[in-house]
Amino acid sequence: MSSMGGACPGARRGNGTGAGHYRDVMAGEDWDELGEDLRDFRARVRELEGARGLAPDRRAPALEAALIELRYAADVLWPHYEEQARRAGAGTGPGRREEQLLRLLFQRLPLPVALLDREGTVRRLNQEAARLLGVGAGYAAGRPLASFLRPEDRAALRTQAAAVARGDGARSTVVRLLTAGRPQGERRQLTLLALRPPGETRNAVLTVFQAPGHLPDPHPSGGGAAAGPACPVPPAAERETLLLDIADEAAAALLTVRAGEPEDVLRAVTRALRATAADWAVADLVEDTGRLRRCAVAAPPGQEDGAVAAVLRAQDPADCPVVAGAAAGGVVTVRVRPEDADCLGRDGEGNALVTRAGVVSLACLPVRRPDGPGGPAVAAVLTLLRTPDGAGGGAGPFSMAEAGVLERVARHTGLALGGPLTPPP
């Protein structure tokens, strides 16, 4: 144990022995080296603790070593800690208070404001911006601001944000926000400004949301509206009515369809769901070989013979990731403002169907047939899409309550399908 006296920490730092010398040497070290010194110090103290089991006449060398360690802690470690703490605490002075004041002003601004990175990802929202987007500030942080826009406006915002962050000057663009209760999108003018946050080397993008008052309304109400004030309907009552409509129409379709024909059952339920719950409804059969086969596509009125409908009818369901995943895993998928452009697959020209159809929300539901020897198996998959320009039940993105009702519809559809499916001749 006496050898520890020669291993005094001060010896490895120089020839001086006073406290001032230790402070001079330690002054240039950082927190990492302090942490290393503390770990070494604790290891030596644990070793010295073993000396308590020695006979009293053999404890003297250990006691000398312990005194050396105490001097090291008092003259070196503690002053070093105080110095580092003082430097860290310097941020609580006027500069720190000014930063806190700026954060408070950012949150209390009467205009919706967001701070983005150069990729257009939300770093911070103020209270007005969170209220405008209909989400919590914590939910929005880390998500692309483009995910809150209509699909056709997203690429332009990313490009403008990148240009501002590069230093190409302030920009302004008009977009449509996908907010709750406004399936057509709420028009807003975004002003983008470069901002260099304190202590950072790259620009962030300060984004201000403004109402474009000078722009015409793209969806005028037109004449024919009844005179007099409208009687407001409570939102909760509207939601309950929508849920009842979905369940009622689907049940009626399943009860009136001819039994024993899987294609007929799925066509009937897709028509019912398109009329009450979605703008597009697609049904795919899972044959007993495991192959997926598309058997029904219910399009919005006036688009039955359009290009998007033709692409959906011709698509191999195995090339649609959400459908293939539901068939294989049997898991319900609900996505709001899907960020994965490939989730619905692509057309023959490589265009993402999510963007081409303008999908703002989707629900993918596995349909299970009744229990058999191997338990319930997925017999079909129902896929529902909502777009900004469609009716979509008038409720914007799919909610959790709607997802619950749709799961029941899928269960009842599986009961109507009956036994295992076989491929057609």
C-alpha cells in the first residue's frame, strides 16, 4: 500500500506540489478529463477501503495514502469543478436572460410562426402555429412541415426552404394546409426568412403563416344558399352521425348481397364505404395460394373512368406495400398525411400513387374469414383513401373512432365471406 504514496496524482502533473500549481495545470482541461480523473480517484479510494481489514500496526501506509488522496480532492478536483461550473453558469447572465426572453416572445407572437431546418423539418412551433395546424407543438417537432400541406404543394415548400437556408434570400409561397374540418385545404401565404440561431453554424428557416387576403377564394359558395343564419351542428353530433352512417351502410350492403360470392361481397362493401367513409375504396382478395388479386375499385363520382381509377384497377396488389403488409401481418394501418410516397406503390411511369391521387389519409383493413383449423386467416384487404377534393365523409383524415368502426366493418365482411377462398377457374 505504501507504493500508492508515490503515485500521488500531483506527481504525474508536474514537479510542483502546491494547490496553485494544480489549479494552473487543471485550468485548461475540460469536463471529459475531469470525469476521467474522478473515475481514477474513486478507483483508488475503493482500493484504500480494503485497508480497514488490516491489523492496526499495518494501516499506517494506507493512512498516508488516504491523506494524499484527500489533499488531491481538496486542492485539485474541487477547484477544477468550481471553475468548470463557473464557466457553465456564465450562460445565466444577461445573454442567457436575453435568449429566454426571445423564446418567450417567439411563443407569444400573435402570428403563427415556425422554425424549420434546411430540409423543411419543424424544429419549433409557437402557440398560434400549433393551433393553426391542429396539433401539439411536441407532435409537430421533428416532422416535415410539408406533411401538413396538400400533396401538390409539398415539393415546392421543400425547394423554397432549401433555397432560403442556402442564403438565396427570403421567399414567399402560397400553400394549402390540411387542417381538421377543412378537407379542401386552408390557403396560407408562407414567408420564409433565413435565421442563424445562436451558437450554430448553419441557417435555420423562420416561417410566418399569413392569410392571403388578396387572393380569390378558389371554392366560392355561389348562389342558392338558404337565407338566414345557419343552425350550427355540434362537432360531436356530426362525428356520431358519420360513424352510424358508415356502420349502417356497410351492414345493409352485406345483408343484401348474394351470399357465397366473395367478389360480390367485396364490391358491395367497397361501394358502401366509398359512399360514407372514403373517396376511394379498393378491395383485394387473398386466394388460398396466398396470391393477392384486385377485385373492386370504387372511385369518386365522375372519376370512375379516369386515369387514377385505371391505374388502381390494373395494379398488382403485391406491389402495394400497405396492402401486402396487411395481408401478411393482419394489422390495421391508418396513416394521416402519409410521408412514405411508396406506401401505395407507383404507376407504370414511376409516379407515386399517393401523390397522383392526392391522398391525405388512408386506412388499410385486413378482412379475416371465420375460424378454421388454423385459426382466422386474412381473406381480403380493404383499402380506403381520402383526398382533399373529395367528400371523404366530410371529416378530414381518418380518426381513431372511425378506424374502430371500420375494423368492425372488416370483421362483418369476413363473416359474410364465409369459408376459405379459391382462385376462379
